[in-house]
Amino acid sequence: MSSLSILHRACLRVALFPVAPLRPPRLPRSLRLPHRSTMSSAASRLSHIATAASGAAGESNETAAAASGLAQEDDDLSSGEMGYRLPPKEIQDIVDAPPLPVLSFSPSKDKILFLKRRALPPLSDLAKPEEKLAGVRIDGHSNTRSRMSFYTGIGIHKLMDNGTLGPEKEVHGYPEGARINFVTWSHDGRHLSFSVRVDEEDNKSSKLRVWVADVESGAARPLFKSPEIYLNAIFDSFVWINNSTLLVCTIPVSCGAPPQKPSVPSGPKIQSNETKNVVQVRTFQDLLKDEYDADLFDYYATSQLMLASLDGTVKPMGPPAVYTSIDPSPDDKYLMLSSIHRPYSYIVPCGRFPKKVELWTSDGKFIRELCDLPLAEDIPIATSSVRKGKRSIFWRPDKPSTLYWVETQDGGDAKVEVSPRDIVYMENAELVNGEQPEILHKLDLRYGGISWCDESLALVYESWYKTRKTRTWVISPDKKDVSPRILFDRSSEDVYSDPGSPMLRRTAMGTYVIAKVNKQDENTYILLNGMGATPEGNVPFLDLFDINTGCKERIWESDKEKYFETVVALMSDKIDGELPLDQLKILTSKESKTENTQYYLQIWPEKKQVQITNFPHPYPQLASLYKEMIRYQRKDGVQLTAKLYLPPGYDASKDGPLPCLVWSYPGEFKSKDAAGQVRGSPNEFSGIGATSPLLWLARGFAILSGPTIPIIGEGDVEANDSYVEQLVTSAEAAVEEVVRRGVVHPDKIAVGGHSYGAFMTANLLAHAPHLFCCGIARSGAYNRTLTPFGFQNEDRTLWEATNTYVEMSPFMSANKIKKPILLIHGEQDNNSGTLTMQSDRFFNALKGHGVQSRLVILPFESHGYSARESIMHVLWESDRWLQKYCVNSTSKADSDSVSDCKNETLSASGGGAACEEEDEPPTQIGHKFHIEQSINNCPSPSQ
């Protein structure tokens, strides 16, 4: 689903805090973002306003450890299998801190849900059987996505007129221990809908049932009277059609048992390209493999739509199909239904399967087909390439039932030069007298979405990645005598020039449109909410912006000295038409380096501030950590920044230089000026996720977090053609700066990263061995010849840029790596490009050259790690590596002499005498995971 689809469906149906971006981002359907500890700082303003709750609730550390067979001995097996381990208690305590609830506001903003979560999930949750079909991982027993997190409870609070919260009212009536998902408000805010599943025997979850709750009483009950009607949540789930009716994707009653895999294949697996089509695809994972997989996909993904009223009335709608989206019109009279169908593909995921979009009435009558797109295996790999045909089909939120969409004019190929490149169309749901679609706007860049206001105002966005150009157009959708004009024309990389995003208000239809503000004059004003990037860091703002003259007045700005504040939502949106400026009410977040995020109401005209939350500090043991945004310069003049963290109570004069962990992720830029701009704020609260490098503050490390590593390609120059050089010079500048400050020991600096950051780590150990004593690389890709049709933002193929692919691949430089490297990878990594095989083969290459290395493969884990056992073991492995090869590392002179020792190669079964004394092998406890290790062997003193 496109980013705009998700954004607009959220704005249409979910009463939360919508902000219409100038470049619409990919947002979850409910516009609730994950808890801060799982987010980047740029997205963390809604740190407790989220869709997903993950983790294991209600277990003490000791109980959880005993139940999962975790042990804390500092064991050091060379290879094979061993039990899961626990990191030091100071790290455990932070990771096991109870998660804060997630917030969801009612449509009228007078009530708040506190959605309660557990901590980290047990490995048994991930070990449940799953089907990997067409790029989707499915829990076949529950007919939902596998590994799905959930809420454990729902509390309802009234938001009083003075901004304080009333007492909590628990939603009740559902089974004890229920796993709750898809919590949704009805349009009038009087009811909640959500799904419920419970644990069953044999480590399985029950099928999902839809429940509804009365908000006033908190009483909940099943929506369907029949116990045989279950939710199918593989793609969409359910949506409120009106205040008393939901449209639900259900498991067809007649589906029967799953198809059985033939014991003998009917024939060979064949793919053919005798027609000489040019089909270039990335290394997608979990694809269909054969006709049996296709049948299984149909079995699990097929839904029967059911109209269900609160009074118990149930009516099936339409035929069973693989419905991927159900979208009611703003006036609730029509439904736009999207589905995918055969022929399927074995080389692309289901998002590129043939797609049909149909229009139905809300009472179940078919009207017409909007489009039926063919299989899209041939979308070019060039960035900004798209699918042919109608795309991004949505309802206009300011009209009862008007559709709009975009169609490419370049065949979807970004390398084709054509003007216009995209055309935006619109038309009424039901056509009269054969009327044709109306052209709304023509674009020379790639369409990026629309923010609607009314018949006289909408903002249309377009952008082009290769040049980083982005434009915002002002159009009058229903006034043909008014010509479109460019409002903003800038570089997407230039954060200093970002004017902000228009704030949205809720309409009487339950949709969201740009909020117009009445300043008691004749001009047209909107509110622009921006992050306010400056050379001193972000200073978020709210501007009153004259859409006609471009003049703006700053009506709110974050504190600059101690706090970091942001505008989260417009709370005074109950009135249709223009909002009086003196009645403005907004929700803001406020935090500092040491104070976690709290939420406040700002009330005009006095701009009175009322605190509405009082969340406890999630890790008080690090409340007094030191944080500084530091700035320094690369030798080619590019300005760089990083966040330097020091442990609580650290005194450089007494404690001396510290061991340091550098953790980063490279980024690509088109200009040196943009690459050197400051992003983030020195006053932001330091969110610490379950695998965050900041955990090592509790172990006495300095942490250099996110040092900018820009890979710049100005003009027609390709950035990756000088990747290694720019990577090394950026790292050199960062290391020189922290050493110059006297807080970091030059011989005790480790480097690490995840995914593309792991790729960075391996390259730095290969090409900058003088900078780092060891490395930690998680879930990375190390051989770019295994991703021959592009990776990250590289859209040249291996055959077009052979030297670049080879030179960027640390696999090709395994013989140059001389420092210890820890590789960690999920056994079920489904991220495009980072196959688990990447770490396997890289480890073999390292082992083949006698490199001190260790490979840890985590059973059941994907690209990111989620089970408590896995996370705790990753932290144990990382801490062990840092203590052994960073804290206790020898000086550079000593390490040079050690390298003269005879270098022997260890087999997977171990053997040989290590330079350092090995601990006794651990007792085999609990679950097992696979470890391989290669170490440099030197004669022991006793020899």
C-alpha cells in the first residue's frame, strides 16, 4: 500500500493527531506511532502514541530467565550450540523496564485510551509455525500476520476541560489473557472495536474474533453472535461504515482444511523468458515457490466481507477474494474494494500481483470496476520508478464521494524523459451521462500526494530523488479559472529551508483536511508545523501562514535552552470552517536530555500550558547521563555532527579516557552543504531501545551515536563511486574529535551498526583498521554481487557498475580485516538484500583468512530481533565482545606484536589454543542457537 494510501485512510477514519506533510510520509493506518525506544529521534515525538505493543508482560527477570533457560555465566564456546545467556544486570534492568502505555484520542478529543503493553515477547511466540508466502509471513492457525505484537488491556480516561485526566475506566468482558489488536474508535466516539485472540495448547493462538466495547461503561462483547465467524487479518481487518456498522474481513465459512502438499510433484518448476522481457528485481524474500504455495496463499488470504451491525445483523457482501483494502467514502455511501488475483509471480511479492479496484455501495451492490492492473514484474529498479496504470486511488476527504488518482506518462520508468511525467485525475463515484475523468493537475516530477482543504485550496506534492528536488503546488480543485502555482520549490535534503507541514482538522464526515485559521481579516491562513532545523539543532515551530502572500507569523516555538518541544496535534478541530485563532488548542510534547516525554495542552489566547501526562522515567539509573551534540569537520571540508553520551557521574579529570562504542548508519547526499546540516536537537530525551548502543552507558562506555557519515555525489557523480574513501574520512574525523576531547581512549574504540550500518562496520574494519579495536555487525549484507540489481539507493546494476559493487563489498576485502568482528544475524531475515547467507559466507571468508571473528545466528529472528531470549543473548554477546576486545584490548603496539603469532584456522568444531585463556564450557541450558568462531591462535605461555 502506498504511503499516501495509508495516510489518507488514516485521516478518513481515525480520530487522532493528523498532520499533513509537505512530503507525505509512510504512516501506519491508525496514525499511532511506536513507542519512542523503537523509533528514530525524528519520529519520536509521538513516543507513546502507537499501533503495536510488543513484549512479555508480568514476568520478573528471574522468572523469565528460569522459564526460558537463560543463564548469565560468561561462557565462551568456540563453536556449535549453547544456551541463551543474560547480559550484566545493569543492562538487563534497562531492557526489562515495563513499557509505557500507548495513547489514542477519541474523535472529539475528549477521551484518551491508554493501551497497555507487555515487555519483550518470549521466543516461543516466534517459534509458532508460520507460512512464508508472496512476501508475507502468516500465522496459519490464526489467519493473521505472524509475530504480531498486541495490547494486554485498554483503559479509558476522560480529558477534563482543565486539561487533567479523569480516573481510568477499564474495558472489560473479554477473556483473561486476551491479545488485543486493531483498536479503532467509531466515528462518534461512543464505541471501540478491536480483535481478541487467546493462547491455546501446543503454542498456538486462537483465531481472531471482533469485539466491540461501549466507551461510557467499558463493557465489551463479541460483535458476531455466531462463534464460527472469525477475522481474517492477513491484509485489511475491519472498518466502521457508520456509527453502528462495521465491514469485516472474515475467514470464509466454507474454506475447509488447508491444501496438502503433493507427496510427488506433478512436474518440474519452470520459469521462462523466451519473450526477451527485461525484468530486473531486487532480492525479495519469502516468495511463492510453486503452485502449492500459490494455493496456500489463496487459502489463507481469501476473505469474505461481512457487514455487521451492533444490533447483531449480519450480511455477507461480494464474493470471497483476496481483499487487500476496504475504504468507505466520506459520506459512507460507497466502498472502494481492492483485491489481488492470479496470475501470481515467483519473483516479486504480492504487492506487485495483479490488482483489481472496484466500487460498491455500502449496502453491498456492485457499481463498477475502477481498474484491473496486470502483474508488475517489470517495474524498473531506478529510484522513482512506479507501476503502470492507475495508482494511489483515494477519496477526496473534503467531498462526499469523489475519487482521485494518478497515472504515469513515462511507463513507470524513471529513466524515460517526458513531460508531463504524472497526471492527477478525479471523478465522481457514480458517473452521469458517460462523463470522463477530469484532469486535476500535471506534474513533471513524480507525484507525491495531495493535502486537501476545500474547493478552493489543495496542496499537491511532487519530487525527484536523483536531484532531491521537491515542489509543493497550490491548486483550486473546483475553480478552473485559478491557475496552479508553485508554493515551495526546494531540495528535500535542505532541512534548514523546510517550511513545515500543514495541520489538519477533523470534518463532520470524520475525514481530515487542512485547517484554515481566521485571523479576523480577509486573508487565507493555514498552520505550518515544522521541525525548525538550525545550525544549533532543531527548534520546532508553529507558523500562521498566509497561503496567498507567503507571509508567516510564528505563533509558537519550542524552548531552546533546556527543552525540546513539538506540536503533536490540533485539538480545537470540532468546528467546520475556519478555526478562530483565539480559540486555538494544540497538543505538544516536551522533553529534555534527562526528562522523558510528557504531553501538554497549549490553549490560546493566553497560550496556557497544561500537563496531561506524568509518565515515570523509564530508566532512572541513567537519568543523569551526559549528552552533547558535537560538531566537527571532515578533511574535505564537510561539516559533520554526532551525539556524544557519557555515563552518569563521569569526571574526565578523575576517570580518564573511556572505552567508546561508535554506532552509525551512512546516508547519501547530493550536496556537501546539505550533508553538513545539523539534524536533531541537543535537548531531546535519549530513548533507549532493547538493543540500543546507549545500553553500554551502564557499563561505563562513552557512546558516539549517529555520527554523520555522508556519502556525497554532487551533480552527475554517483555517490557510491567514492563510498570507501568518504566512509573512512568521516570515521577518521569522528574518532579524532572524541580523542581530542580527552574523553575517549584512542586504542579502545569499537564500531558497530545494524543492516547498512553492519555493512559500514565491516568496511571500516577492512579499510580503517587504525581507527577501531573491534566491531559488531548485525544483520548486514557484505557481498554486493549477491544483490546485483541494486541496493539501498544504488540503482545501477552489477554489470553497469562492477567496480563499485566489488570495491564496496567487505566480503572482497576479508583478507584486509585484522581486528575482531562479531557477526549477528536472524535466521529468518526477510529484509530485501540481507539474506542470512550474507553473514554465513562472510564469516567463512573471514575464517579462511584467520580473522578473529564470531558468528551468532538467532533462531526464528528476522531482520530486527524481538524475543527476550534473543535480545538478551545479543546483548550478552555484544558485551562480552566489547569487554574482551575493547575494554581489555592491548595497545596498538602490543597488538602488532601479537599479530606476528602463527595464524591457524579453526574448523567449525573448534580446536587449538587461544591467545587468551578460555572459560569453562557452559552447561547446555534451554533453547539452543548456533555459534561459529574463528580466533587467532598463538602458543600459550605454558607451551
